[in-house]
Amino acid sequence: MRKLISFLFFSCCSFIVNAQLTLPSFQGFVNAVKGPSHLFSSDGSSLTGWTNSNAMIDANNGNPSSCFKITAANQFFYRDLGQTFHNKTILFDYKPGAGSDMGFLFAQSVGGNSTYRVSLRMWQDNVNAKPQGLGSVDNGGWLYLGSPSYNPVPETTAIFTIANIWYKIKIRITSDRVCTWYINDVQQTSTFTINAGYTNANTTQCCFGFLGNNNGGTAYFDNIEIWSGIK
């Protein structure tokens, strides 16, 4: 009996030592590409944390209620992201009033005059192709975008043809500074490449915000999100 137990014990040990065990590989996990990560969001219910000039909260509007509201030229609200806009995705909902002329800006300084600023002009018009789209313009800080001297040229057709409906806006900025934008997930014509001088060291040019441009009007903004990565 003692011999049998001894034989079984040494046989088991030998099997364990010599067995070819297949262990699961974790290489796929190590090499997995990291997805976008959430940096900022606002549901349009508070202007706390924003630098604000006459913009307001509209509790009776929104997508859903409430939302930010601009009612005239030279009104604005902006804030500092705290990091540059390389490899970022910006999302927000936009509802233009009839004839409204609005702007969204990013890669801005606190004064709104960053060397590398990017502007999205949003001019509601159902008849004419007024200058709008993604680009860079001479601007008046956070008060207005200035003349429609876009570089590159703006869209050549009317974009926001229907007033008083919600549009979903998405702006993608790659790690090599190429900016593209979308309305309701449809990519638009104008693109813009931020100057190569815009680096991760440009920590004073990390603001983003909205303004009423020269022609003013009323518009609404909601569900603002910023993601690290391309979403």
C-alpha cells in the first residue's frame, strides 16, 4: 500500500512538471487602443464656472430643458478647459433663432485673441449662402468674430436653413491639429488645420465658448461635451 501511494504521488508530480500548459495571452489587452475619455460636460443648467456677459439660462427651452441662451450681439460665455485641444472631440446641441448669427470658438486665450484660435460661425439663413463654417477670422475677443475673412474660405451653401430646431454639432481635432466638423453626424465641407505652433505648451490658449456675433439674434446651446480622443 505504501508503495502504491508513493507511486501515485511521484506520478502526479511528474505529470505537473512535464505537462505543456497553455496559459491565456494578455497581449491583446496590453496592445488595446485606449478609447476616448470624458473631460467636460454641461447640461445647460448653470453658468457657474463660466466667464459670462449677458448670456442666460433658459429653463423653458433645451434638449431637454434647460439650456444656455444668447439674445444679442456681443453676449458671450466661455471657460478654460485646462489643456490644449490636440486630439479632442467637442459636441454640443445648437438651436438657431431666425436670422441669428453666432460663433463657437476654441483654442482661445482668456482675451479671445489667441494666435491659434479656431472659429465656427453659425448663421441661420434659409435663402442666401452667408459666410459660415469652420476656420479662422480676425475677431474682437469674445465679443464678435469680425469680418468673414475665413481662412480657408467658408462654406459656399446655406447650412442652418431651418430655424428653431435642434442641430447636433461635432468638432474633431486630431493630434496633428486637423479640425473637421459635422452637423447631425454629416461631415461639412470646411476643415481647418491649426498652425504647428499650437503645442501642448500653449497652456494659455485652452479656452472655449460661445458668442453672439455682429448680427446677433437669439440662439440656444445645450449638452456641451469635450472628450480626449476622437469620438
